[in-house]
Amino acid sequence: MPAPWYRSLPRPLAHVSAETVSPELRLRSPYRGTVTGRWILRLRVVVAPRGVEPQEIVVEVDDLAVEVRQSGAEFVVGAGAIDALFVVERQPRHGFLTWFGVFARRRGRADRLLLETPEGPVAKYVERAIEERLGLDDEPVRGELRVAW
């Protein structure tokens, strides 16, 4: 079993979970995790804005990529190209609520939205967990919202 480094991060709410998955047990995409054989970090976030059906977002992080899945939609961002992760307060999405986005800054490309949630501490937790897994520093990015835990 790998060192539970992600457990040292404070867990913001009950509808956020983190687990590690062995590369051998992840059969859906067998090429993933084979570079170093390290374990895969899987984050599950349930986003439930008022008046809308709750949605589960799954973020899987390994040596090669950050994969985000939600309601049958999926995209992958190459982990090696990520320079920084940051949280930004976004314009209202549902009603007049403030939402928080977790973005990946990549060399020579536009910033990519990985996850959006109405709760700032959840966005910060996801950002820090991915940074810890990829070995990135929590450096402030211009325009980043510094959410207190």
C-alpha cells in the first residue's frame, strides 16, 4: 500500500473522497500508470447546486495524465505539460451562486478548466491533492483565489 500522503490534506466536506488504485487493477485504460508503476490517485467529488440533480466528477491522476470524467463526458490533460494548478472564482453558473474553478496551466496552451464547484474549500482540496500527486509546488498564480481551509 502506498504512503497516504493525500490524507495529510484537510478534507473539506463529506461528499469528497480520495483513494489510491493499483495500476494493475485499473483495467479500463491499461496503458496508464505503467511508466513508474506508481499508484493512481482517484478523487470523487459530488457537486450538488441548488435545484439541480447532483453530479459526480471523478478525477484520476497518474504519472502520465490527469483524467476528468463527468456524466459520460471525459477529457485528459497530459501531466508532464502542467506547470501549475490554481483556483479561480468564476461567474455564476446556476442562479446567482459563485463557483470556483480548478484550472491547469500548461506550457504554450490556454488554461484548462478541470473541475468547477460551488464550494471553495472543495476546489482547493482537489488542487492540492493533484499538486501533491504530481509533485508540483503550491505557488501563487496571478489572479488565483487563495481559499482558507
